[in-house]
Amino acid sequence: MPRGTHGALNKAGKVRSLTPKVERRERRSPIPRVRLRKNYKKRFLLGRRPGQNPL
């Protein structure tokens, strides 16, 4: 089986070191009234079940 350069350790971290540093944004959760209304729409009006693949 021939060995190529795919996964070579001498190139590890190359792309990450070249990308410019971007400051992270501050995330905050929506106010409770908005969050509860969104949950109500999703659960009761649209009838979605919890989980990633609701069936």
C-alpha cells in the first residue's frame, strides 16, 4: 500500500496558524418571554418532538 502525504504530521496545524485571529462575539440568551414563545411555537404549533431526528 503506497504512503502519500495525506495526514503527514510535518504539516499539522498549518492552516490554523495562517488564519487571522478573530475576536469571539459575546453570546447571550434571549429574554425568557421570547424564548418561551419560541419553544411554544416549536413544540405545540408545529408539533416537533425533542431530538435531532424527530419521527
